[in-house]
Amino acid sequence: MLANYLIGLREGLEAALVVTILIAYVMKVGRRDVLHRLWIGIGLAVLLALGIGAILTFGTYGLSFEAQEAIGGSLSIVATGLVTWMVFWMVRTAKDLKGHLHASVDRSLEGAAWGLVLVAFLAVGREGIETALFIWAAVQATGETTLPLLGAGLGILTAVALGWLIYRGMLRINLAKFFTWTGAILIIVAAGVLSYGVHDLQEAGILPGLGNLAFDVSGAIPPDSWYGTLLKGTVNFSPATTWLELIVWLLYVVPTMTFFIALSRQKKGTPRRDAPSRQTTDAAASVAAGH
């Protein structure tokens, strides 16, 4: 549940910041008349995410066990790729997020400004698709439905509340640190999803080595114990892990985390632009204030 809460919070906060910046900028340039275009795009993005979640949930019914495992494993790998891309995209883009969105809005503010529907749809839809896919992968890995959905829902609600408080100027948080810490945690979570995806593909017979265990600590960490469930729900830890799962986990975590830490330090050390945190934190507030 904690990992899913973190996914919902991070993705939701990114979407909330995007929505806040778009709405505030449209109001700043005096085009309140096209606000409903933004809301149409946002609504379509939400529907797309829900639709993808429904397709993933119900689309595999009636398939053989091997087919379900093959689809589940493949989508877990895709989810890992999307989350990894999202983590690094935010590190690179956070500082210029406001300017990027402003430029997109400026290009769309012509005539009835229907281009704003696409701007909002693409900006919010990306977060929604990533969330739907990653939460589905978490549900598949844990075998639970209620807790992952509850965790993600609570995370999204928290993000909406934070976004509103930032927009109203009632809250300032260091978003650079927030995205750095959550990014590092999500890399570990994504590694677990990737490892479980490999396990699914092994069970489907696509990858070899299903019976070759690197370790089996089921006696010390029973899968149905509270701490076994906690480890499974947070980092997708499997007490019985094959060599291929372990190797893939290490090959993902070590270079990805190393590059992420190096990139984060590089951004933090940029002279007087040290301000990914400041610029990102103040993005919505400064636009809302008309700066």
C-alpha cells in the first residue's frame, strides 16, 4: 500500500502542478474564456487512464495461465520503463517545467484555443497512463486489489490537496527534494516490479530458470506474514527469488540508481540555478501571482 500511495502521490502531484500552472497562466493572460478547454483535456486524460486500467484488469479474463503470465510480465517490464523515464524526466525538466508549459499554451491560444484540449490531455494523460500501468503491475505482483487501489487513491487525493494549497499560495514545499527522494524510492520499487515481471515470464515458459533459486528465505520471512506482506507490497520482495530475477534486479538498480544520484547532484550543483527546488516550488505560486 505504501508503494502505491507513493506512486499516486508523486504522479498526482506532477499532474496537479501541471494543471495549476496551465490554469494560472491562462487566467494571467486574460483568457478565462478558454478555461473549459483545459478541463475538457484533463477530463479526457482521466477517462483514458481509467479505460486503460479497466482494459488491463478485465482484458485478460478467459486466457490461459501462460498467456496471462506472459501479458503480466511484459506489462510489468513496460511499467518499469515508463516509471524510470518519468523519474529522469522530472529531474531534467523540473527547472524548466513552467516555461515549457507556457510555450505550449502560447502556441495554442489562437481563435477558440481548442489546442489547449490537446495540451492538457497530453500533459495530464502521461501521468495517468503511468499510474494506471504501474498500479496494475503492483496488483498483479501482490495478488491484492483493495490495498493497492486504496493506497494509490489516497496518494492522488493528497496530491490534489497539495496542488490546491500551492496554487492558493498557502503552501511552499521543496519539490526538488521531494522528487529526488521519491525518485530514489521509486527506482527500488520499479526494480521489484521488473523482477516480478521476469518471474511471470519464467512461469509463462518464455524465460528459463524458474527452478534455479538464488535464495529461499520463506522460513524466516513467510509470504503470508505481516512483514512478508509489507515487503511484498512496498518493494515487491519475493522470499523465493530465482537467479535470473536477482541478476535482473541488480542490473537495473545499480546503474539506474548511480546515474540518478549523479544527475541529481549535478542539477543541485548548477551555479545559481541551484534553484530547481526554488523554481519548481514557486512555479504555480509565481504564475498565480502574475509574476
